[in-house]
Amino acid sequence: MKKKEKEVYEHSKPIMASYGSREMFGQFITAAFGFNVLFYYESVIGLSSIYVMLGFIIYSVWNAVNDPLVGYIMERIKMPWEKTKGYRRIPWIFIAAIPWLFSYFLIYLVPAEWDPTIDASYNLPVFLWYMISMLIYDTLLTIYDVNAVSLYPVKFRGLNERRTVQGFGTILGIVGLVLAVVLPSLFIDQAIASTYVLAALVSVAFGLVFFILILPGVWETKKMREENKERVLEPEKAEVDTFFKETFKAVKEHRFMMKVLFFYGYQVAAVMIQNSARYVIAYVIGETGEAADFSFILLLGFMLLGALISVPLWTILSKRVNNNRKMSLAAGIFMFLTFLPMIFMDVMWGWMITLLFFGIGLGGQWFMDPPTMGDVLDDIAVRAGKRQQSIYYGFQALFIRLGYATIVITITLVHILTGFVEGAPTYAELVQLSPTPELAIFGIRIHSAIVPAIIVIITVILFWKYYDLTPEKVAENKKKLKEMNL
């Protein structure tokens, strides 16, 4: 019997862990954004739900152009630093990441005198602040993220190396989520706007520290710099069609489209429940003050605990099964099943247990996503004869933003239709002010469990039906890429 050849890792564990800490850096800020921004503008500042929804419609239209366009530009342009030093990604990471942190702080700097609950004319200036600051935040995030994730398939080329990197990424991403839950909550009083500003400033300070940790992992190696110089010197290796032609090519890649749709489904599910957490605590469970902050930490803590303890399980299973498609489906189905009891849950301990199991499904989805995307990009590179991962990661970024737009539009539309009242941050105030308080509270169940469950099961079925990259095809692609020096 032929002994299986052991894969040699090109990079050290510290380098792989450093790249994995990209998840901690990104999750720490984007999760804090998801946990707090919507509740801050709607329930604390009192911005009309219609304005909140309109802002995210505009935001979605911008994303429909911004994310794939940034990916396309990153693939097409050749900057002076690439021609002389061979650095392609790391300068853009510096240019975007640090301003992105401060743009997050900007979102909360709404002037204190702008109070729509007292004077409805303030809805417009608050809306403009909300919309413009989010567009700045999102554009900088896209430039950073497209360049950082584009390093993954070219820096880490072996299958087991990719899984090891993502093992670090999953664990450190969960750490980032835990810190996004705990650190801002230490400074936030649920009903006082100024405390959100202080919490955002603390998040920026910690974000700068986390950014330093990712630098060894995202730094381009000598081999990568030589390949980047070849890209400049040999134009045929970097030839890119017009934006619309490249867009059409990406849409025609059915494996890629199924992968990003599947990604969209689990992202919407995970982030919608995070965005709904403060609403669940305030209006379904009925906590206020310090008890509400403690419950927020506890609920999301159990979700993240489930994700954390599941990482070794998913790591072992993925290596034994050696089929990224099957493992992704298993995680998706598990996630869907955990949504069902949430529809009826109204006690703290029940939510804690349910979210613990939800976290296990989330951990699986999180762990399997980058290796599966790596398989897809390898498959495209074999057929195209070149790597253009920025374009495809730009499209994936579009689905991330569309996912968040789906979440906010769903939440605000449900609130409008069920009689939810803006500027009522507690259960007692909602019951007093809402014309239909019971319906408004059921609306929270709709956006915290029912809608995400439906989205997850639809995307799982589509992925199962149309995504057809088998382990044999993945292995064959690896051999071809080696022969093609890609």
C-alpha cells in the first residue's frame, strides 16, 4: 500500500496565526458595528425606521458598484510600489485599514442637540450623518478586505495549510467577536447616546493593536514579490477585460455564484441574530440597565462559546472527510435546525442553550468558508490560466454588504409593519407607546429567527444542488496549478 505523502507547510505557525488574526481584527470592528449601530440610531437617537431603511437601500446601491469595482481596480492597476519593490497588497492594507478604524468612530459622532424624538426636522441631518459615515466606513473596509483576503489563496497554497490557517482564523475571529461583545458593553449604558461614543473610541484603540498583530501574516514574501514583479513585466499574466466583461465572467461561474450565495446565507443568519440581540434582551426577555448589558454579554458569549469549542471538532472532521462541500452542508443544516426553537423561546436560559448549539453550526460555517472559496478560486485559475482573485473577493464583499443591507431592511420593515416605536429603548416604554405591542414583540421573533432560518435553508438547498467541486477535482486542480506555476 502506497504511503500518503505528507504535505510540507511553506509558512511557520506564527505566520499562519498572524494571518488568522485578520479575522480577530475584522470581526472586532464589524461585529461591534452590527451589535450597536442599528440599535443606537433607531432606539437611542430615535431616527425614524423609514430613514434607517432608506439609508440602507442607498448603502446597498452603492455596494452593488463599490465592492466589485474595488476588486476590479485592485486587479487592473499596477502601482509604483509594485513595479519597484514587488509589494502589491500590503500598501493598500495600510492605506485603508487605519482610516477605516477612525471612520467607525465617526459613525457615533452625531451632534447631541440633533434629537428626532423632540423635533422631527432633525431626522434629515441625522439620516445624512448616518448614511455618509457608513459609506465612508464601507468603502475603506472594502479596499482593506479585498487586499487582505486576496493574499489567502496565493500565500497559503496547500490544502492542509489553508485549513490550519483558517483554524487559527476561526478561533481568533471568535476571540474578536467576544471582545466586540464585552469591551463596548463595559462602557455602554443602553439608553445613553454618549456612552456609545466612548465605547467606539475604545474599540478604535484596541483595533490599532490588533492591526499590528496581522502585519507578519499579510506581509508579502520574497516569492510573492517576485511573482508580482512578473505580473508587471509580463502584461499577459495580468490582462484584465473591461469591468462589465469581468463582471459577466464572474456571474457565469456557477460554482463561484453558489459559493457566495451560500456564504451570504450563513452571514445573514449569524449577523441578523447578533443585530437582534439587544432587541431580544430589551423586549422579549425584558431586561433593562446593567442587567440588560450582562444578558447581552451572556447570550452572545454562549453563542461564541459554542463556536469556539466546535473548532477542534470541525478541524478533525474536515481532515477525515476531506470534502469541503459535505462539511459546508453539514454546518449549514446544523445552523438551520438551531433556529427553530428560537422562534418560541422567551426565557434567558432557553436562549443561552439554543445559542450555544447555534454557535457550533456557526463555527463550522466560519471554518469551512475560506478553504471552500480557495477551491473555487483554484478551479477558476486553472481554466483562466491566471489568478484574478481580487475580482472574485470583490464580488464576495458585495454579498457581505448585501447581507447586512438585507438584515437592516428586514428589521426596519418588520418594525414599521408591526408597530415598533423608535426612541423607546425598554419593554415598558414600548408597551406604553406602541399601538400594537404584542405584534411589535412578535416582529422581533420574525427578524431574529424566522427570516434567517428561511434564508439559511434556501441557500443550503441551492449549494447542495448546484455546487459540484469534488475532492478529486480539487486535487486535480492543485496538480495543474503547480504545473502552471500558479
